[in-house]
Amino acid sequence: MSVPVPAEPDPRRWRALWVCLIAGFMTLLDVSIVNVALPSMEHGIGATPADVSWVVSGYALTFGLALVPAGRLGDDYGRRRMFLFGLALFVVTSVLCGVAPNATWLVVARLCQGIAGGLLNPQIIGMMQQLFSGRERGKAFGAFGATVGLSTAVGPVLGGLLIQAFGIGEGWRWVFYVNLPIGVLAILFGLRLLPKDGRTGRKRVPDLVGTLLLGGAVVLVMLPLIEQEQQNGSPRWWLMGIAAGLLVLFVLWERLLGNRGKHPLVNLKLLTVRSYSMGSVLGMVYFAGFTGIFLVLTLFFQQGQGYSALQAGAAMLAFAIGSAISPVLGGRLVHRLGRPMIVAGVLLAALGLAGTAWLVRDYTGSGAALVLAAPLFVAGFGSGLVIAPNSTLALEDISPAEGGTAAGVLQTGQRIGSAVGTALGGALFFGELSRSHGDYHSAAALGLLGSTGLVTLALLVGIVDVVLSRVRKARTTVAEPPPRPALTGSVRGLAPQETAAIALTSLETHQVHRTNTGPDGDFALTAPAGTYVLLAKVDGRDPVARHVVLGTEPSREDLQLPASARLAGTVHAGPGPFHGAQVTVLDAEGRVQGTTVTDASGRYTVDGLVPGEYQVVVTSYAPAATPVDLTADGPAQVDPLLRLGSTVD
């Protein structure tokens, strides 16, 4: 049985990545740039503290709500299509935020902007998953991580500059208008550079029940956290009990759809992929830790130290610079070092945050921003070794066909973690501020220690993952005999010293088993029973795929690579090489397989021929035909001799 063969890597994939990075930069910039504009909103349109809190929290709520359904829409209906739609919607809603005449308009527009951001983000991750593989994917995610750090660095400073340039009353509008040129530029480049969506055949029926159940659970989890962050009344924590019930119903519904052969919103088998499930847990806990520091430090610098919005943004620049530098390094090393590198990054982040908390508590002199720069840089550098590399490893064994949905689930966990961390940081900060009668140093230190505790918890999750992985590997090596290969075979048609990359992808769990052929072209893979797609790939040649079913007994599959031969030579006539002669290659049945014209030196080359018998026909004065038998061992040399008109019998 034949299956579709994946295409060669898109030659425009790196330029397409830049489009994704521009869009990602814009959506992430919008988070960090808005925070410093909140006082300007209060002054400009008379927004209440509750209003400006919803400007921040409402965006996070609808952003998290849209992620998983948007990932599924991208997987099913085309990532390019959903990317461009989400990008256009984000630009439009940004303009609507900028022209808001009152606080209600601004909050509603901001909620819609969160939906647009949630629609866009899974397409970015899914497209990177689709366009890149192996080490290239690590580099791509590293570039995305650097973009995250850069947007975090630029946002507060750019927001402060805009408010300073356009005034406290109108400056907040320009933090939204700045998305207009960036977004339009990304749309224009996206139309030209992003790969077109392939035809996926019949469209899946959307899982509306699953979408409503998961959406309701996400809303009910985040609402009390937002209420806690607003410090306005008592949060309705009982809503989380209802959210837990909705999550149970969601899992049961998704399992029912899967058992009936329907298409659930989330393929629950994704959670059986260990690298994905552990990466999701670590990401959620880590985001709960490090995101709370931005609220705490902004309040400390602006209210406790009397900094302006621009000064407060510049004061946190050290963290952002560190988190923009390290992802590039992490992207190159993640496949070599794996999870231990992520654990080292979490450790650096925890040490940096602990040092920041200690200095905030004990240092009461001037120049607090300069004093805190070193530990914030260490924390940021460590953070850059966590976020993008963790996403790379979490999605490594996920099929690109499920990449958008998997990214949506991963990011939803991160959004919930962010809401937990921000709520905890705000609660600790304001609680200590009240108890200490306005001591901003002790309040900020306690908020930062809360973030440090959550990052330390993420560190423990990472250590447990690494230890369990090594224990399991050691037990397999020592206690059990080497597993019997479930699938063996060979790849024929390889040139000397050439190897083929072999991938065996489960159609049930989407887990990928990989190896390379040996010197003789043989390969062996161990995998559980099931239905798989076997793919053999060699650089510069068409890949070959097979549909295979593995049972309890070993199976063998031999693959034949499409061979390609080259024919070259020099056409002579009379005294020497002949320029401008037409060379035509005919197969055994007389069909034309290639044609070219000799150059000034009489040389010609015809590539892409399948090994076999051919006739090389040269025409100019009089045609000359030469038989040739092509093989895949190397290029064939044929030097035809043209007979001039005067010599024709």
C-alpha cells in the first residue's frame, strides 16, 4: 500500500520563519508594551483600576481560551490560511483598541485582540514544526526564543518612549497603533513566503462540544485568578471546582469520540508521549514562576522607587537581554544536551530570582536598577535556556499533522501558569505591603520569593524527569536483554558512503522512532505492535515511504530508492568539439527523456535519468545515434562524433 511521501524541505523555509518571528514579536510585544501604559489609560479615558486590570487580564483570558481550538483549525483547515486570518484580525483589533473613546470599548476590543493572538500563536509553532525537523527545528525554536526575549526587552522601553513622545493622555493609543505597520508588513511577506496549504481531502467536523467544555474549564480556572490579581473583593475559588468537573467531562467526551473513530478537539494519545507530557507540566509550572516577576518589579520601580514608565521599562532590560541571548545558544545545543540543559537553565533562573529578591529586600540606596541588573540578567539567561528548548523537546516526537493542536495545549498550560504566577505575585506583594504599612522593599522581596519557589518547583519537575529517564534506561540496559528489533530491512540504491535517515511514525500515537542505515544499507528499529509509516530519506533524492503493520513477530521491509544517473560528454565534428549541437536522449521505446544543447566547448550534461538503456541522438548537419547503458554507479561518458554533410554516404 502506498502512502503520500513528504516533500523535500521548502527552500523558502528560513524566509518563512522570519514572517513567523515578525508575527510572534508583534503579539508578544503587545503584552509587555501595554503594562507600562496602564497609568496613561487611566489618565486619558478615565479608566478605573478594574478597567485597566481587565485590559491586561482579559487579553490573557481570551488568548488562552482560543489556543487549542485555533491549533485544531490550523491542523485541519490550513496553517497559512489561519495564520493570515489571525494576523489580519490582530491588526484590526489593535486599531480598534487605539481609537477607543471609552474604557468599555477598550476592554471589549482588547478581549477580541486576545482571541486574535490566540488564533495566531499555534499557527506560528505549528508552521515551525511543519517546516523544520531535527537540528534545524532546534535552531528555529531558538530564534523564536530570542524573539520572545527581544519583544520583552523592547516592549517596556518602546512603551515608555511612546508615552513620553505623545503625552500621558494620548500616548497609550500608540502602543496599539505600533502593531499596524508591523502587522501589514507581516501580511504582505506572509502572502508571498509562507508555504501554501496542501489539500487535506475531506475536512474534519469541528468538535463543538469539546471546544465548549474545554473553553468553559479554562474560563472558570482563570476567572478567580484574575479576581485575585485585581485585589477587588474575594475571589470565587469555588469556580475551580466546576472547572475540574468540566475537565473530567471533556476528557470523557474526547475519549468517546476517539473510540468511535471521530475527530476530537485534542487527541488524548498526545499525552501518552512522555516527552510531550513532561514538557507540558514543566512549562506550566515554570511559567507560573517567572511571569509573576514583571508585575512585582513594575510596581516596585514605579510606585516604590518613583520611576517613570520609561525608566521602569529600562530597569528590567537586563532580564530581557539575557533571555534574548541564550535561546540562540540553547537552540544549537538542545539536541546534544537534552533535558539536562533545560534543568541547568531553570537552576540559573531560580538563583537569579533569589538574588534579586535578596537585593530588593536589603538594598535601600539609589540606583536600584543598576544593582539588580546582574541577578536579573542571570535569571533571564537561564529563562532563555528553558522556554524555547522545552518546546523543542516537548514537540519533538509529535507528528506535524498534530503540531498546531499540540502547541495549543502546551501554550494553554503556559497561559494558566502565567495567570497563577501573576495572581500569586500580586497577592504576596499587596498582602505584605498592607502588613508592612507601605514597605515596598519587603513587599517586592516576598513577591519575588514566591516566584522563586515556583521556579524551584519546576526545577524539581525537571530533575525528576531526568532521573526517571536515566533509571528507566539503566534498568532496560542491565536487567533486560537487548530488545529484539521489530522491524529490519535495507535501503537499496545508496551510493558508496551514503546513508539514509529512517523514520517509523505510529499512526495511533504519532510517536516517531528514528535510526540511520549502516555501511551496507541495513537498518533495525524497535517499536510496539501497531500501524506505521516507514520513511527513508537521503539528501538530494526523493524519499520513499511504506505503510507497515507490526505484530508480535519481527517484520522486514526492503526499500528501493529511485535511482538517478547522469549522462555527460563532448560532441566532436571534424577537427574538434562542436558548439550548438542538439543532444536528445531517447529511452528503449523511443520516448524523449532529456534534451540539451552543447556549450562553446562542445560539452553537454543530462541529469535525472533512471538507469537503463538509451540512445544518445546528436543533430546538426546529420544526426548521429549512440547506444548507452546507464547505471547508478556513476555518471556515464558518451562523446558522439558528428558527420558533416560532405561525408554523409
